[in-house]
Amino acid sequence: MYQTQSNGPRRTMLLTGASRGIGHATVKRFSSAGWRVITCSRHAFPEDCPWEMGPEDHLQVDLADADSTATAIEEVRQRLQEGRLDALVNNAAISPKLSGGGRMGAIETNLLDWQKVFQVNFFAPVMLARGLIKELEKAQGSVVNVTSIAGSRVHPFAGAAYGTSKAALAALTREMASDFGPLGIRVNAISPGEIDTAILSPGTDKIIEHLPLRRLGKPEEVAKAIYFLCTEQSSYVHGAEIHIDGGQHI
């Protein structure tokens, strides 16, 4: 059984990239503990989704567009009637591929793709955290940035722009921890490895052979770590990057 939140105002989390995989598992994990989850994604809320409060707590936003992101920040602020945000989870990310699904290296990636990847994977988290800093401070909340195993090594599938944007996000987590900490806002990161989602690349089975745990991770296992970092159980964890990769980083 998961521990539900204690008596008091209902906690609220803002989650980007909520429509599938790790994001979808995170919605279920926090909702099961009684949190209100405001979700953001490029897609409108699906009509056939069974989530009761989904349409009211979903924002369709293009994080690749700075103006769209700024508009979303204002809308989130309006929806936070008590002016507090307990958690911000920056999960949305993109990794463009070559035609046929091939990896885009540093040579093949054009400037527009570099800029778009960094806008979604790096600048949007900066904008959201800064734009909602007062609401996070009021709640003494937490920020969790979702980085990647690809941020610390050249990955056979993740592209150069994706990998470098995740490395930058890990560095940003340290900088934010230094700057946001005095306000009572904890900032941490999780670094997933090979997680069993719908976007796995062909050939992932070859990587599994070299993982110490010899298996893919589950989205629910990542969601548990995110939940840990947003609750009192991690009240003195700050500026950390937690690896969730079955030992892939060692």
C-alpha cells in the first residue's frame, strides 16, 4: 500500500510529458496518493481516457515554443487557487531521428533540430521552474528534472542533441539546487536507463544483455522514485541525480 498524504490542503503537482510511459505511470502514482495532478503535453486530453479529472487538469502546450510555454505558466498559476505548487516534474523530452529511425549524431543534426530539442528538454524546465517559483516557495515544494543515461555517455539510439540536452539538464539541476534551496525548494533529478515504454528502439535487447540486472526497467519503478523525491521521505535529498537504470551507469 502506498502512503497517502496527511491531512491538510490537497497537494498539487505539475507534470510535463504526461501522455505515455514514465509520465503516465507518474500520474497514476501521485493520483493514487490523493494528489491533484495538472498535466501538460502537446496533445489534447483524449476523450476515451478514464481519468476523471483529466480534462479539467490538462493543459495542451507546445513546449518547443517559448511563447506557448509562457502562456501555459500563466494558466497554471490561475488554476492554483491557493497559490501553491507542491511539485514540478519536468519529464517531457524529444529526440528526433533520421528518416528510417536512425540516430542523429552531432554532424547530421541541423541547427533547427538542436534548437527545438534544447527548447523542450532544457529551456522549458528553466521557464517553468522560474515562472512558478513563488508557488513552489509557498508550498516548500520540490522540482524533479528527468535526465537520462544518455546525458553521461554516448548512447547507441539517443541522438546527440538529446544526450547533450540531458547533460545540460543535469548541470541545471545542480545550479537550481544552489539557487532554489535557500527558498525552501528542493531540486533533484532522476536519470532513467532502458525503461520498457512504447518508444524503445530496435536493438534494445542487445543493451539488456550488458545490464547487471539483465532486464528493462518499468515505468512504475521510475514513478516511485519521482514520488519519493516529492515527499517528506526525501526531505534532506537536494541536488541529487538518482540513477534508475539497473546498474547501467556503473
